[in-house]
Amino acid sequence: MKSSDHEKVDEGADTALGTHYAFGKNWERFADGLDEARISHAVAELARLIPPADIAGKTFLDVGSGSGLSSLAALRLGAERVEAVDLDPDSVVTSRAVLARFAPDAAWQVREASALELDPAILGRFDVVHSWGVLHHTGAMWRSINACLPLVAEDGLFVLALYRKTPACGFWRWEKRLYSRAPSFLRLIVRALYKTLYVAGLLATGRNPRTYISAYVSNRGMSWATDVEDWLGGYPYESVSPGEIRTFMHSRKFSEKRSFLKPARLYGLFGSHCDEYVFKKAKKLSD
């Protein structure tokens, strides 16, 4: 994809907070049930994505902190300092509360800021810039990715997870836009219908729904119910193929260290999954 194509994709997108689904309220409810068991799963998943040696003693920027769980996991893995930012004021409040509760003596700060407006002159540069499942919800995915790159220190890591593009993405973009504006009773009906169909899909593919839902906590410490709400309401919504993001990052002198790809089942009819990527910023050549 050419640079002009990225600009075309972002053109006219909903980037203002008022056009977005209220992610912060969902994270607030999730954080009420946060405990050490969920935190340990989040730590293990972050360590799978980024080796602890690449976090310990390093600076860590969490773009789109949500509940603050990833920021907390980075601190548990020995990050020297964590800076967290989120556009949603409720997410900022929740992130601060979670970090104050579980990491009161650690070096961290949470700011209210848009991923599209991050400034290295204010924030500085970081050994690890992390954004899991966030930038595809900004309303301008390519611009937000580009805005994060100057915040990565030389030889640093840019870690991101983005929805995999599927044939059903057009439908889900439409559904999310309607859901995020729908009254609560209609959301309840849509959630019940989606959960029923999802469970039927699990049964049809030979999986035990009870086991699947009870084991869901191993997925970064998340909750199935929270993620269902997040999926149905997650507007704005964009998605990307592995080839597109790799071309984009390589053109900006970032090399791929590792990736974890998870294609959606059934052509994305029940939703998509996040592909995870770890890119490394090239060192500047000395004179």
C-alpha cells in the first residue's frame, strides 16, 4: 500500500472522542474484578510477546492504556519507568486506579492524550512503545501508527496488535457504528444474540463453550464478556493484512523481530482477531 493509499483510508475518519465507543466505561467494569490471577496471565502474555530482558530496566510507553493492565504487566516485568496514555478520560482514571492499587511505589504516569498527537518533545523516546488492540480504533489507523514511530528510541521496539482484515470487515464496521450509538436495551439484545451464535459456533467446531469461556482469562488476563462488549462496540474500526503493515513498517526502517498471526475463522463472520507484531527501529549509522 502506497502512502497516498494510507491517507485515503484515513480521510474523513471519526477521530474525535465523541464519535467513539465508550471504551473507558467497559474497562472500568473490567478493572473492578482485577486480581492477581488475571495480572499473572497478563504478565505471562506480555513476556511471550516481548522477552523480559527487553523490558527489564527499560522505558515503556503504553499507547491506549485502557484498564492499565498492560502497563502494570510491564512494571511487573521490571520496566524502569512506564508512561501510559489514553484518549478516553474514563480509561485514564481506571489506569491510574489500577496502577495505584497494584504498583504504588513504581515509576509510572498516566496522561490523557490522543495517539494522533503524541509528541516526543513532551514525552521523550522509549525503549519499548506498546499499543495492543488500540490504533485500529483511533479513526485514523495509519496516521496513528505513523505518529507513534518518532517515540521509539534508536534500536527500540514498537509492539502493536491490529485486527486482521477479513471479507466481513465492512459489515462489522457498520455494526459497530450502530451499536456504539444504540440505546442500552438494544445493545443487550445484540449481545445476547451474538453470544448465542458464538456458542453455537464453538459447538459446531467441536469446542466446549464452558471450557472456552472459563479458560479465556489466559488470553492476556481478559474476560470473555468484556471482550464481546469491546468487539461489538469497538468503533471506529479498521483492519489490516500482514502484508500491508509489514510494507508500511519496512518503508520506515523498522525490521520485524517476531509476529504472532491469528487468522479469523469463517471469513470473519464472528469477528476478527488481533495479529501481534514486534518491530525494531534501525540504528542510525555513525559518521
